[in-house]
Amino acid sequence: MRLGATISSYFGDPDPQSYIAECRAWGYRSAPCPSVRIQETEKIREIAKAFSAVDIAIGEVQAWVSALDPRPEVRSKNQQLIAESLTIADEVNAACCVTVSGTLDIRDDIASDTPHPDNFHASTFDAVVEWIKKVLKEARPQRTKLALEMSPWTPLDGPEAYVNIIKAVDHPALAVHLDPSNAVLDPRIFWSTTALINRCFDMLGGWVVSCHAKDLHYGSMVQLRHVNFVEVIPGQGVLDYRTFLKRAEGVSPNLPLIMEHLPSAEDYGKGAKYIRGVAREIGVTI
């Protein structure tokens, strides 16, 4: 596999060469694409050439917007952004353009996978299938894939839902960006991540093109009257990384495995140290 980190969490330099230098300083063999717009054709070419020259895989082009927004003008704008991001992913030879299925929540300046009471209606599932087909028809990717990420408050909340979407869309350019932490929906699954990871790969392994590396623990004790999970540095939570790395390696030895949502280079470094240690124990190249 190719371990990487979302260095944009802490690294503000958008220059591709500086971005690559930061990845190499920490030994990362994959990374999300640096920020770039569809109009920046020269920068897109520079990114593709620079990453290829140092053998760092671009694991994802991010498009974190809601293609389900009920406001027509916002929905159209967001779907266009996803299509443009997918086109960029094709140009830089990224593993995928990653987004989420979306939410009907219309609050601005929040995440694109937030709670709404209608997110799980059958009509919302149909709307997800519709926007995916629309984006794929517009972008027509040749080398990359459109990949969605599971998220607990969205219609795409687990591997079963993902299989249903893949079958309904029925398009070879739709793939899976797997983040097992996002499929931990309740305490039973929380204490059974080995089974969850195996279920994800058993059901979705043939479509997986990229993964996120996170970890989960429960929140402070005063918050545990109700279910409350928090993201932590890999190795500080309950996710079974031995099973995760074994199953991911079985998909492809070049599969991007990208850490995210950490605030500093040092935190990513701690996660990388843990993941590399587990990989050595089980004989997986990272």
C-alpha cells in the first residue's frame, strides 16, 4: 500500500513542489491532490508531472460538497464542482475523485454529510443515484473513478447501502473510497471492528480504489449517556488495523491509504509510526 496524509490540514503552501517536499520529508507515498481549480490548466499539468516524477500517488481529488442540496442553484453548483473535480482527477491520474452522497441539510458553511430527517427516505436514495449518473455522464472519466465515502448521517451509511447504490448506478466509473471508521454506527459495531472491516471488504473489495486511515474511541464519560464517538490518532482507538491493512493489501499493493482530520504534522507522524509498525508485524509494505 501507499501510506499518505492530508497534509493540507496543517500545510498551507499550495505550491505543488513544496507540497511534494513535505510528503517526502515524512515518507508519504500517496497524498490528496493539492488544491487546484479546473481553470488552472498549467497547474494541473504541473501537478500530474511532479507527482509522477517522484512516484507519489495522488489518492484523491476532494469534492466535499452536497450534491443533494434542496436549493436548485446550490445543488447545481455543487454537482458541477464534483464533475470538475472528477475531470481534474482524470487529468492528474488520481485514484479517484472522492465525495459523499450528500445531505438535505441546507445550512451553509457546514459539512456536506450532516443530519437531516429526510436523508434516509427512498426518494433521497433515488436522488443520489440520479446525481451520480448525471456527474458521470458530464465528466466521462477515462482513467480515474468517482468514489463516495460512507458517512453515518447520509443515505450511504454502510457497505450494504453502497452495494445498493453501485447496482442502481451500474457504471464502471463508480468506485469505493473506503473509510471503515465512518461505518461504525453503534456500540456493538464499535467493539467489533474486525467483523466490520471484513464485511466491508467482502462486499466492496472489488470496487475499492482508495482508503482513509482513521481511528475511533468513545468520548468523555460525561457524554456517554448517549452514543458519542470521537476520531483519534491511528493506534489510539479500537479499529483493527491488522485486519484493515491485510485486507487493503489484498485489494492492491499500490492502494492509497491516507490519514486525515489531524491538526499537525506531528500527529500525522504518530499515526504513521503506528501504521508502519503494524505493517511490519504482518508483512505488509506501506
